[in-house]
Amino acid sequence: MALMTVGEVAEFLAVKVLRVERLERESLLLAKEKDDNGSPLFDSDDVAKYKELAERLGGI
């Protein structure tokens, strides 16, 4: 399991950091843990699955 920061997820999904933070807040993209600063860290497999699902549904 590789963990991704909010910035890395935003870059991978081609969205703004605020969008990733909102997805996490709304429990649409679940953080696996928090870093030392309290920022969420996401499992790269979960992020890839979310991207695939979002694309099937018409976009992120």
C-alpha cells in the first residue's frame, strides 16, 4: 500500500487540492491515515479505483 498526499492525489486526478479535501470531507475518498501535520494520506489503489469509477460515471 503506497500512500499519497493530497497534492499527489490532486495531480493524479487532475483536480485542485480543494476538490480532494472536499472529497475526503464528504467521505467520497477515504483517507487511510493522517501525516504529522494532520493532512490526510490516501491509499494509491483506492485513488485509482475512485478515478476509474468517476470516469465511468461521467467525470470527476
